[in-house]
Amino acid sequence: GQNIDQPTEMTATEGAIVQINCTYQTSGFNGLFWYQQHAGEAPTFLSYNVLDGLEEKGRFSSFLSRSKGYSYLLLKELQMKDSASYLCAVRDGRGGATNKLIFGTGTLLAVQP
Amino acid sequence: EADIYQTPRYLVIGTGKKITLECSQTMGHDKMYWYQQDPGMELHLIHYSYGVNSTEKGDLSSESTVSRIRTEHFPLTLESARPSHTSQYLCASSEFGGAGTGELFFGEGSRLTVL
């Protein structure tokens, strides 16, 4: 089966750097996604990793280690608008062309002045 | 910006009513999904479709049903709503394969309250 773990809540200061960790156990793996979800809104895509290493996209970076079942999302130069829930999701690699995403519970990040 | 739309955004209805949540996308994606999300909880996949006339149940059992008669349209129906169906329902679509990552594009959600 699938199991995805993330911290429930984190707090950080405006202008700082924060790292949100995600560990997963899957019977099939075909990529890992990070999404941002503001309260009451739809999730929006942030990043995608399928090979080991770091993917950088502006203030956001995401890292993957497939052997350790581990990923992190790094947010730099935090802004108040970064206060949101950050969802880690793993694509189920079983069954050929499937594209089912399994989501973690999300990490609620509060950015303080 | 994603072109995927859900209606209604908010719905409050009484027990026993039949409801349909609409979802449409204009991106030509073959794959569409319905997720259910309770406050502070993870998204659970309840239905998905890989194309016209293809529907499958997701990982979370749901009493709802779906249909996929047209590529762009993936409605979800509850024949007899109950308070346990109170939740947020999120529709998504994706294009998997080729050069893309296959990320999901989400609609803004339909928040259902059953009294």
C-alpha cells in the first residue's frame, strides 16, 4: 500500500528559509509532486521530481532520494503569502499508464512577521 | 492558469436529495479525477477516468457515481445525500505521457453540506 508522512504544522519567520520533509512508502513509485493549497482554495502545482536530486524553481526547490523514500520542499525568502498547506503526493507507478496521485495530509505552514 | 471549472462552489441541501456536482475542463485532457477532502485532512481519490466511457473507483469507497460521456465533462452524482457526505469535492484533470510531468490541474472545489 501507500503511506506518506509529513509534519502537521510548521512556523517560520518572514524572510527566512524553511524545509518541509516528506517520507513515503509505496509499492510502486513514478514521481513525487509538491502542491500548495491556500485555505478554501484548490491545490496548485509547485514541483515534480522523478529522479534523485534537487529541482530548483525560483524561491522553491524540491529534493528527492528514491532509495530513502524521502523528499523535501525548500522555501527561501519566505513571504506572508507563503502561509498555506503544502501537500506531498506520490504517483502510483503500478499498472502501466496510471496517473493516480496519493496525497499526504499536508503541512500547514504559518509565516510570521 | 488551469481551465477546469466546478459548479456549484457551495451547496447546502437536505438529507435524501439527489445532487450532481459538475466538472468541466477545456484543456483536452483524457484523464480526470474526483478527490474528497475533509478540513485538515488529506485528499482521497474517489473516482477517476482515463477517457470517454472509462470510469474507475478510487482508493476511498464512495457512494457517489460518475460518468464520462464527453472528454471535457466528468460529473459526480449522489442519488441520496446524507450528512456523512458533507465534505469538499475536488475535480482534477491531467495529461500523462509525452514530455509533460502529468501534474494534476484542480478545479476550485465544491463544498457540500448535507443537513
